[in-house]
Amino acid sequence: MRVLVVHNRYSSAQPSGENNVVEQEVALLRSAGHRVEVFERRSDDIADRSLLAKAAIPLLVPWNPSVRAELAGRLRTQRPDVVHLHNVFPLLSPSVLAACADARVPAVATLHNYTQVCPPGTLQRDGRPCTECVGTAPLPAVRHGCYRGSRLATVPLAVSLSVNRRRWWSGVARFLCISAAQRDILVRAGMPAERLAVKHNFVPEPGIRRVGDGGQLLYLGRLAEAKGVRLLMAAWDEIARDGGAGMPLVIAGAGPLEREIAAWAAGRDDVRYVGLYNPAQCRQAIARSAAVVAPSTWLEAFGLVVVEAMAAGVPAVAAGHGAFVELIEDGVTGLLHRPGEPASLASCLRHITADAMRNRDMGQAARRRYEQSFSPVVGLERLVDEYRTAIAGRSTPKGGKE
């Protein structure tokens, strides 16, 4: 099968699960003998542009005609069987859909977040769930400055969502939702249910698994409000006041709250802030952990770090909403805390570290869950099946496909 993957890579200065997913899927397809090419832009390259070129970027977010022309040329030359779209913001734009239509090549799109119904893609505002723009014009997002706290920065995203909504819905043969929870939200928002399939992200074999009980709790990810980092800080302070958890909390990542986290951790024996890990360091850190913590306050569409922990035989403590409720079987493969409640998170962290035998059983169950649902073998089968469905012009039943 000939596949062209289209992706705007996120900045390398911050961890990006989406970049990882794209790289891993490309490698998986190639290892199975498929011919995969990549058409991409890199947000890192924005810094090298002239001031005039930087100023023009917001104007190209809704539609980039030069990208349409360039991609159309690639499609005519390479004639792929299918185009797989990922992120198109900010340098690609939905003009890639027109290029696919021009070349009559079916498009499959993985929905890594909620940008089809929410300009910033988070379904969150001021640290709380928000659905004001779902199913309607995204004026509330502009009014509240939902993208980076700026009305001006939100305008291009809101305009793109408004003018390209129908183009997305009619121009994509198969939308791949990364969780059933995400699919349910998008169906309620009016997206075409018959073309929304559930295809969980897969995780490669880590090559290292936990041995023993683990000697730390690990937060691994972007240091941002939506990821529940401040919630974790509050819960950990509560645990510390009660005598501690018997092991340190390790925080690895980068993001807007980096300075705040570093200051909070400074001088403490029970917290270590280690900055941004590379992939090998991430795998090693997970394998050293009693549990991975994922306390997101927004409705995660998937939760890659939870599945990475499963692959290493490590349970997770995560917020009991969004995709986490289908990834984690509460009390079996990990623990779910009440979203947004520090006391509930603190209680789960105490429980996950209090009983080594129970923790070990959870880790083994988590590994079995990974093998059944999130391994490369499963991921490849489902991905290729969706490509074939798009190429053949078929559709799955209304309930979607797990």
C-alpha cells in the first residue's frame, strides 16, 4: 500500500505525544512493507522566518494556497493509495483537503484532540470543561481568548473552524477517533457518525519493563494547567503534611508552568523536577515507577503516557473522565480519582503505594491490557483496515469500530 502522511510537527521545545504517534505509525507501516512518504511542516521553522513571513502566518491558518499547490503536485507524482492527515495547524491548513480532492485520493484523518468543534482543541476554559462552541459558531472562544489567553491569537483558529467545518466533514473518508469518549463527543456535536471510527493509538514495545515494585511516582508530560499539574501539586502537599507517600514524586516535562514547578520542588526531598526527558529516559523512568500519574483536568482524547506505563507493567493513577475511563479499569489496571479534586487524587496516590502486592497485580493486569488492545500488532491491523475501508469507499456500522 502507498501512503502519504501529512503532519505539521509541534515545537520540539515541549513534549508532543502527537509527534510520537505519527513517527511510530510511519515506522510501523514501513516495517510491514508499506511504502510511506511524509509531507510535513515544522513549527520549529517559524523562528527562522522573516518578521513579515511570521506576521502572515495567522492569515494562512484557515487556508494556505501554496501548500495546496505543493501537495497537489506531490499527489500527482507519487499517486498514493491514501493520504493520512494528522495536525495541519499552523503551517499546512485545511487546504490539504482540497489537494486530496483535486487528485481524487481518499483522505483519512486522525483526530488527536477536539479542534473539529473547539478552536484550541481542549474543550476547556479556565481549568474547567467547556462546550460553549460545540455545535455552534466559535464566537465564545474569541470572546474568552481561549487559545493562549489571547483573543487575537484565537481568531485564526475560530475562522478556520467556521469556514472549513463542512469541508472537513465532506472531504475526509474516515475520521479515526483515538477513544470512544472522543467519538461520543464529536457525534453529539454533529459530525458524521458513519465515518467516525475508534482506533486507539498503539505503543511500541518499550524494551524495558518494571522489575520489583518501583521506587517513585512519575508525572511525565507537558507542564500545563490542563494536564492537572497544579492539582498534583496540591494533592502532593496534602500527602506531605500527612507524613508522605514513602517515595518521591518525579516530574518530567516542559511547558508554561515549568518555572512554577521548579520553584515548588526546590529544596524538597520528596519531589524531584528533572526537566525534559528524551524517549529512552522516559522509558527508563516509567520502568522505575510504582505508578504513573495523569491528573488531567481537561477531557483527554487518549492518554498516551497511561498506555506507555501499561506496556512496562506499571499501573496508573488518572482522572476519572475522558478517555481514561476506557483505558484504565479502576482497581484492576490502575486507579481513577475524582476529576479536579486534590483530596481524591491524594487518596489514590496513597493507595497505589501502600500495598506492594496489590500494586504488582495491577501492573501485571495493565501489561495484559496493553497486549490485548494497544500493541503494534493490534495497531497495524486496525490502521490498515481503516485505510482499506477509505479506499474502497465503505463505511462501518453507525456504532463505529473498536
